[in-house]
Amino acid sequence: MDVSIVIPTYNRARLLRSTIPALSNQRTTGFQYEVIFVSNGSSDDTESVLKEAATEFDGKIRYYVIAPTGGPSAPRNVGIRAATGDIVIILDDDVMPDPDLVLQHVEFHRAHPEPHRAAIGEVYVPARLMDDPMSLFHTFPYDEVRRLPRLSYLHFWTCNVSFKRSFMLEKGMFDEKFLYFEDVVCAYKLAAGGMELSFAPAARGEHLHQLKPEGVPAKGLFTGLWLYAFLEKVPDLQAKLRFGVLSADLPAPVLVRRVLSRAAFRLIDNPLTFAALRWMGATGGKRSRITDLYYRLIFRQNLLAGYAKAKSEARAGAGWVDRGEP
């Protein structure tokens, strides 16, 4: 049972110099692995960093360079097709793996060799970065995952996930038209093909997020645009529940709560609130409840704008269906 790690990357040359040694020196017991990087049109020194790594870690690291696509779907597909391992692990390029991340994924698949079995690992923001206000956007609800008897396609988080290559090639692959939510679009197809997703909590890595405060509005807008596209592709009630969409087909108690939440947001979404939060230190250097509220409001404001823009453009076209609002 050999393994291929597939990592799409874009303009992360500096970070790759730190993560490549950790990726190249994973613990192994009875298996071999390779690391496949796919540079998605990077314009920094990524290609030279990868070329050096492929020479230094000959036979362990391979890389491909493709024209920029704007999202990770195409580079992931390139890497999966090029992979030689029976098991594929997908990581984000800002994940620093623990020394036994690969081994823990392999142990899961040894215990569950069925083609349809897949697993998410865990990524965590290291303590040294938790004071950064942007860590708000890079933590995952693993406490929720631990309580669930079985995971759904909505938990297919591609920052750290593994699956059988043959099953992915037959039942899934990433929709290259999607620049965001591409992971759950792919997982929706895999689930329809019988995927059973589990949690492998010992397969861990640090999430060395690169988001800056000035990037929050663009992140919100981009998320909103693609949330609408995702719900057009996957008009599933569970997806609406997961992503906070306001829709007439929601259970009545959920709908009431969301209407009230939307009203509350409208009340506080104003320049006075933002000025007050800044006065209270929202733009200071250390994360707090104040910074969390401030950046959540900015993110949500732009998410709603992006969703409204996508909905307006879709409404102007043929075949429009109202999927609700976030």
C-alpha cells in the first residue's frame, strides 16, 4: 500500500522551504510515499524551490507546473492522475505535517481497505499563531466531528484528507469550473458513489495560515459568489443547514432563528458599530472577542454582497431557481 501526497500550490515559495523537509521525512512502516506538488501558475520562486527539492529529495518529490486556473481543482486533478500510490493524501500548501501524519493515514486505510473508505485528518493552528486575529478563519469544528457517529460529504475538508485513488478516479474528481467549495462538490459525487468518510484525529498538521486583515473583504466576497454556485450545483437541505442559508424549505425553528439572526445583523451592520469596535481595539495586533466580532462582521457583509451579486447574475439568465440566502 503506497501513498501519494498531492499538494496544489500558488506563490508559496517561502513557506514551501519550511514544509518540504517535514513532508520529505515522514515516518514509514512497510510503505513508500511520494510528494507531488502542482504549481498553479505561480509567479514567485515556487518553481525553483520545487526544482531544488526534487533534486535534493530525489525519488520522493515530483512537481508539475500548469497555467493559472484560479483554484485548486485543476492542480489536484493533475496530481491525482499522476499519482502512483494506491492511497492519495491531499494537503493544502500551508500545512506543516506532524512527523507521522502519513503513517496515521496509512494505518486508517490498512484497517479499512474497502475502496469507498476515506478519512479526514486534523489541522490545527499552532499556539504561536493563535494570537493572530486571522486565526479566526483557519480553525475547523473538530469538536463537532468527534461527536458524530458518521461524517457527511460536508466534512470532506481537503486541507488534510485521504482516499483510495481508484475510487476517486471512478466516482469523483474535482469540478474544474469551481474555484471554491470544490471539495464538497467533489465529495457530493463521492458520497453518491458510496463513500464512507471517517475522522483520523492522529493524522495531524499545523495550519500556517497566510491570510492578512486586508484580505478579509475579498475572502468574504469570493466565498459568497461561490456559495451561490455551490447551492446551484448541490441543492441539498443539509448544505443549506450547514452554511447558514435562509430558505423557505428549512425546518420552522431553524428558519425563525435565522430570520432573527438576519435582523440582528442588519441592526449592527453600520459604520457606527465598526467605528466603536475599532475604538475598542478591533484592529489591534492580538486576537480577542472584539477582533473576532469585527472581522466576522466584515466577512459576513462581503459574503452577503457576493451571494447577492451571484444571485442577481443568475436571475438574469435562463433557468433560475431561488435557493435562498445566506
